[in-house]
Amino acid sequence: MTVPPQTAAVQLYLDPAVFARERQLIFARTWQFIGLEADILRVGDYLSETVAGFPVVVIRDDYGALRGYHNVCRHRAGPLVTDGKGRCDRQFVCRYHDWRYGFDGKLKEATGFGPADGFNVLNLPLFPIRVETWLGFVFVNLDAQAAPLIDTLRPLDERLGRQAYRSARLYDHHPMACNWKLYVENYLDGYHREGVHKGLAAEAGTKRHEVRMHGSVALYEVPNRSSGTAGLWAWVWPNLGLNIYQGVLLLEHIRPQGPDRVTIEHIFLHEPEDPGVDAAIHDSERITDEDAWICERVQKNLSAGIFSQGVLSPAHEGAVAWFQQRVAQALAGG
Ligand code: FES
Ligand SMILES: [Fe+2]
């Protein structure tokens, strides 16, 4: 018989100091999804986002390559671009005092700065970040030493590498009053289906949803009663979910906003004329609402102060235990 592992300490879900460490030791060191390559096809097209508190921008440069920078001017920390999608004409022009930077990050002109001894624009390039793409998804990494993106995604790439590109998309987002780790743990836990998703349990039969870790990727193939695999469900350390069900690819970006707040951003990618899309999206929304409800209630119970530590089922919560260990390792590593 296996002794059940203990759950992580409650403070990990409540303490702003832990959240600050996670930002530095987890989110600033891992590959973070930032958007779709289809949105930045032309020279000067950009995507700008805040990755765990760090504003960043990815731009299509003059040679067609993608480059990434912190969205921070070297003069007095103004933003180079506004948030979201947009286009720069030949260069970045800081929104504060108009300093101009090439897409290669070099400061070309400190507009109107005036005479100053020893001032050399060459000494003030933008702060670079890493950018890589996979299946049309753009990722950034704030750690210059990080291993290539494919090292993390390989188990998923082996299953999804030949997916056809789906051109139509639909976005929505779900703000939730819980720590990001509670949402991830719930995502990695097939044990709660009967308790939380009664409709899903009835559809899928009684077999429990067993999640297995493959490196830093959790995978679960959705069984179909008649024809083998109906879909694939995956999660990538530390905060990206991806699943394909009824032909629709759903990207779930789990974006921490603070110790007790997270936003789940959904992008549904599908074929333009797929008649199954509405039903797939409707099911997904219902499941997300059910998950939000339970995660928010657990956060409330953790904050209340009666619960200090629980146990994880060796048979059904192995992926949750893996995640809690991985977080503990990351937090110890700084
Ligand atoms: S802060 Fe960018 S030009 Fe002043
Ligand atoms: Fe769920």
C-alpha cells in the first residue's frame, strides 16, 4: 500500500510573498504562451502582453523573424507599444518621449534629448527576451538560458505535430477568485468528475479520467465508446491547457493575477464551417463554470483557517502530487 502524499502548505495559496517568488522563479523562467502567429504575419505587426507582471512585446522584424523585448524604454521606462495587437511603422517609437528603436532592439534616436557629454545611444538597446513558435502558437521566455521550447512540448508534439491548422477562432475569458495553482490542480485531477461534472460523468460512462505525466506535459486521451479516441486533453507546465474535442482545439491560458485571482483565457480554434462548434463551446463553458465554482469555494475554505494540510490519492491524484512537487522545487531553487 502506498502512503498518500500530503498536500502543499495552505500559505502557498494565500501569501503575496509566495506569489512574488512564483513570478520570478516559475513564470520568468518557463515558456509562456503569448498569442497566435497568424496575428503577426507582416513586418511591424506586434503582440503585446503582460507575462506575470512583466510587460513584453513580440514583433515581426524587417527580415520576417519574430523578436521579443520587454516593453520598457531605456529612457524612463515608458511603454514602446500599447497592449494587445498592433502594428509599428518601420520602428518602435516610445509612447512617452518618442525615442526610436529598430526592430533589432537598437536605440536609433533619442529624439530631442539635447546635448549631453558621453551619451551614446548604442549603450541603451531594448531588453531582449526569447521567442519561439509551435503549431502557430507564439511563446516567450524571459530566461535567456532556458532550454528550447520543443524540449518542454515534445510529448505533445509527438501527438499533435501533424494537426491541420484551424483558421477560425473565438475568444472568451473567465476571471476567478482563486490561486492559479488551485485551477491547475483541478485541471490535473480526474478524480472530481463525478462530484463536480455530473453531466460529463454521465456522458463518458463510469471510467475515471486518469491523467499521466510525460515530462512536463500531462496527457489524457478521451475515450469514445464506439471508436477509440474522441479527443486529447493536455496540460503543459506551468500554466497552459490544450484540448481537442469534437474537432475543436481549445487553448486554456491560465493567467495568474495575484495570490487569490486568476483569469482563464480561452481560444477556441476550429474549421470555419464546422457545425459541431456551438455544442463543443457550450459544453466547455458549462465545465469551466463548474470548475470555477469549486476552485473559488476551495480558495475560500483555505483562507478560512480551519484546514492546514490534506492528502492526495496515490491512485487518482498522481499528477496533482507531481505539480505540487514541481512548484516546491521551483520555489526552493531561487
Ligand atoms: S521613456 Fe521612452 S522616450 Fe522617455
Ligand atoms: Fe473539472
